[in-house]
Amino acid sequence: MKIYTVEECQEFITEDKYLPFYQKKFYKEGKSWNIYLANISDHRHCYHHNIDRVKWNIEKLQEKYPPINKILEIEKDEDEYRNKRLELYFCPLPNLGFQNAEVWNGNRDIVFYARCTQIPRSMTDYVTIHELGHIIQYYYACDHREDTSKWREYLKLRNAPRDICTIYDHWDEDKKIEVYREEEDFVCMNSKMGNHEKYPHYWHERPIEHFAEDFRYFFNNINDDYWGLEEYGIPKPDEKIKELMLNLGE
């Protein structure tokens, strides 16, 4: 794991002549993220997630959820999916679209954004474990590798919707085109990326967010039983989901 401090991340803040004066870009060469930030004036103070608090959460999580240790031990990128080093970035400016944090670069970078209001420890605790939930899901239960059995097992436990979907089948080398087939499957596995009328378009509909919230619910370090998805009709995760998560590393 590698951590980039606020000071180190300052070098990734760039200008762009095509952006309005109130925007800047957060860009690092060789990374897949190109994030638009709010260019806060000098008289506005930015607050940042506490790095020591993030580290504390990770150390506690290592005790509660041992499968994360394998990810933390990766020292360099070796392939596209599994063996990529986890990197944490503490961005100096707020993001125009995300208030706290998000994952990028094949779910191997977590970017913590600045805010214009103070950030309580409870918020840092919440977003750290949630975003690490995305890291766990991508590493152990990826939704677009050849073996998607663990991810499908999770979708089944979560009663994810199924329907006839257009699914990627293979690459036709002669015609140089992707070939698709139609069959019943979990709608969120639809490789047409949203063409299906039931495809999860909103945050609270997306199973990857359900997974991250389930992970935070079970493995947060402050015994926080808050469940924000209940208002959308999504029940709290049960012990079967917790057991699946604990066994992902086997």
C-alpha cells in the first residue's frame, strides 16, 4: 500500500485552458482517473480527511477481516485485476461531484477529497471502510472476470433482479467485432452497460454499492449499525452475506 499526502498530491493538481476558472483537474500520468475539482479561492479553507485516522481504520480492519492483508501486501502492479497495489490519495481540493471519497483505476486507488467544512472522525471512519469494501469486492468477487461465481453468489443472496440480457460472448477475429448472446442473467451483469431497462442506473440501485455498504455494516470499527439504504427498500445484510465475505479469501 502507498499513501500520497495532501502535500504530495498537490503536484497532481493541473490547469486546463478549456475549464472555467472555478475548476481544476486532479490527474496523474499513467492512472485512469481525470477528476474535476473545485478551485477554492485563497480565502476559503479546505479541510482534509485525517491520514492517521484512515491508517487506524485499516489497522483495525486487518484484525477483523484478515483477507485484506493479502491486498495490503502487494508492492507493485502485476496484472490488470488482482495484483495491483492499493494507493490512497489525499486530494487538496474538493471534488465537484463526490463529497468525500471514491475508488478509481480499476478499484485500486482510493481518493479522499477535501471539503469546505470540517470532517468529523465518524465520516472518515464511514467512507474508509465503505471504499475498502469496493477494493475487497473487486479483488475477490470481481464482476467481469472469467470466474464470476463469487459475485453471482452475492447477487443471489441480495436477490438482485434477473431478466433476459444481452451478454458479451466472444470476439470475432474475422469480422473484428464483439459477438453478443441473449440469455437470462442478473441484470447488473449486462455487458451492454445500461441498455436494459432494469439496469441499475442510480447509486442506491447498484449492487457494487450494496456490497460496499454491507462490508461497512459488518466490519466498521466503531460498532456503527447505521443502514442508509433502508429508505430505498433494501434490507440490512444477514449473516449469510457476512459469512460469504469472510470466506472470500479462501
